[in-house]
Amino acid sequence: MKPDTLFALENAAWPALLMDASGTVLRANEAAVKWFGPSLQNPPVRLTEAWADTEASPDKFLAQWERAPRPTVGLKLRARGGAVTEVPVSICAFTREGQRFFLLQLPPEAPPHADSGSAHKQKLDCALQLARTVALDFNNALTSILGHTSLVLSRMDLGHPWRASLLEVEKSAARAAEIASDLGTFSRQEKEPRTQEAGNVNQLLQRTVEFFQHNIGVQQITWSLLLERRLFTAKFDEAKMQQVFMKILENSIQAIADSGRITVQTRNLELTAATQDRNVQLAAGVYVCVEITDTGCGIEPETLPRVFEPFFTTKSAKGHRGLGLAWVYGIVTNHGGGVAISSSPAVGTSVRIYLPAGRKVVRETAAPSDDLRGSQTVLVVDDEEMLLSMAQTILSSYGYEVLVASSGQQALDLLAKGAPPVDLVLTDLVMPKMSGRDLVESIRRRWPEVRIIRTSGYVWPSTRQDEGNYLQKPFTSQELLLKVKQVLAGDASSVD
């Protein structure tokens, strides 16, 4: 039975919507189009754009309502013009030919726009929407820049005269990515966009050290990595903690004049009683300790107590603002940990970072840097042409057969052909018409054997399970290749 045969409120004076269980509007009467705006003019369409409830998406709300139905529910909806209004909505559900339908009706007196008292909030909503759009587009552009730049760097000889310039491009793009992330966080009005997840400190340190090994200037530095083989898991924000390690290693490199050694060590620490390390008071418990030691010039005794002070610096070169170690201290303490420094002039410096940990042991899953090649078929789905081109260039250069689709429907058509059979789908979550989430649901229903990686610069994964198969934009070529390798191997999680 067609949806229009079920809809008897076409000429009603009040807004009425006919929806299915997925939250798709199948029919909208003239009053609804007038209330919501032209986005509902040509059903079927998703209600997402008019949905302002942050606690649950339309499909999840309908599923919750089914478990505890109420005749009238207060819903926050976005009316024509963008104003958010809480409206008492009457809901009823019925089944026809095995399909579940929902009828939503708004009262005739529901205002199609917010009252004058909400004008300020409406302006803020518009500003936040603009910030979301800018952050999304910015992240897409940075993904292309970082992807291509890191690919060229991975193929370039270490002595190439342009390598230093490309490394500066990569560093600048990474800094711009931080700005885009801050903008995205502001647009969501969240203090913390993501919860800290248990991760592998060893892998993060290895990647960071590899970066410096290819970018250490004229110094002759010997690197030693003494990593605990069965390291405990620690919860941390990977991007922020990598910046901590990079700042400490930068200081170590600058402290070495011509030649020297930098040692990076990790170990498990189980304390049965409170322990003091310099300025750090550690409560009894389990920790991961990261110790970075250099044989550089060291720090004078009178200077050592002040190294964490904001704006204090012993570096005379322009651009040093004295915020580096203060910033390191802030990040580590926000993770519930501590930073201790010991040093002797002309001998060297040791920085110890303590992160609260659990007794679970991380599982090493990173593919070796020379083992990122593959031969499987990967379907890349994104509405941005530059990102399709970037992903195709990187993956095909490492042996993968790559298909591209600029929309969810085009991706489904390619999957339906089955030639060649697709092993993995890499899809953006934010796309017009069919979103990445809708595409993932369709693939899971029809091709459950196909592996999926979700990617976005704005939408965070909704569950811990999704985290394992999620790639945050912007990403480098190595991050893309590693994630593809992990997911195809059936092991996207790094934690037991």
C-alpha cells in the first residue's frame, strides 16, 4: 500500500506528518510545509534538518516512544527560518502490510517561528550553524592537504631539498586541524567533544619518534626506544597527548648541540602507597610511566623549579613564549596524571609522565610501516570530489583496487553490481540526501560481510564499538592506510 493512500490530512489546517520507523517523512500536508519550510516539500525526506532534539535522533525517538507510548509529547523542532520551538506533538502509530507508520500532528496554534524573546538565541543558532559548516569544509580541505603531503613525504628521500618545506606544510596543516577542531567543538557548545578512551601509549610514541627521526636537522642523535612489551592501558586524548610528547622531544632535540642520545622508555607502575616524585604526588594505584631522557645541556638548578610557569622561558629566540611546558603540565594533569622533571647541567634532562592506567594489557595491532600494502577492493564514499581523488591516489598507490562514489545511492548501486566484489567501504558520515549512517545501515542489512570505516570531521562515533572503525578527519596517508589494514584484518580495536 502506498503511503499517500494512508494520508487523510492533506487539507487539514494543522501540520501533519506521516513517517516510517527510520524517521523518514513520507507525506507532509500543506500546513506542515508552511510550518517547517520547503525542506519537506518533496517527500520522502529525512526529518533530521527540522529535528532539534539533541538527546535522540528521530528513529531512536520513535523506537523509545514505541516502548512507552504517550498521546502527546513535547518536541523541540526547527521551524521555517531556523527558529527552534518546543511543540506539543500528538503521535499515533499503526501497521499496514507489515510496515510500521507514525502520524505526527502539531496543534493549529503552534507558532511557525520563535517569539521575539528568543531572537538572541536564534542569532546564536545561526552563528553555530555557520561555525559547523565552516569547520566541516575546513576539515575536508585539510584532509586532502594532509593526505597528499604525507603520501609524498613517505616516498621522498630523506635528503631531498624540498623535504623540509613539505614538513612545514604538514605541520601547518596539523595546526590548522587543531583550529578546525576547536571551531567544531564551539559549534557543538560542548566542553569535551569526546571521552578519553583506553589506548596504546607505545604506538603513539613510536609514531612521534619516527616523525622526529626524519626531521632533526644537522644534529647526530641516537634514538633508543625501550618500550614495555605488555604495557597497561591508559585513557587519553590521542591528539593532545601526541602534542605533549612532541613538545618534550622538541626540547630534548634543542638541548643537544651537535650530537647526543634521546631515550624514550615506557613501563608499568603499581604503587601500594602514595609516592612522591619531585613535584608530583602519586596516590596508590596503577600507572603508565613515560620517561624521555636526553644527554643535552641540562637545566640550571635555580631554573628547574620554574619550568612549568606560564611565560617563563630561557630561550632568547623570537617566537618562544614560555608556554610549552606549562601547556604540557596542563594537559597531563587534566588527564589525572603528573609530570616530573630532573636535570643536571651538562649531563642532561629526564621528563617523566605518569598517566593513570588499568591492569589490562594493550594489544599491539599496528602494521609495520613497510607492510601497509593490500590488494583488496575498497569503495570510498564522499560528496567531496577532492577527498575521493585523495583517497583513490593513496590507496591505489599501495596496491588496493579503489572504487569511488559521490553519494550513498551511487555506493549502493556499485555494491549491487558485485563486480568487483567490495571488501571494505570507507564512507563519510555527513552527506546530502542519504547520510553516511543511513548508508551504513543499508550495507549492514544487505551485505553484512562487507567491512566499514566511518569518517568525519564533525560527527563523532555514537558508540564505543564504532570508535574502532572510525577515522577522524583530517588524517594523513599513513593513518588511512593503517586503519584500512586493521579493519580488513578484522582487528580495529587496540585494547583487549
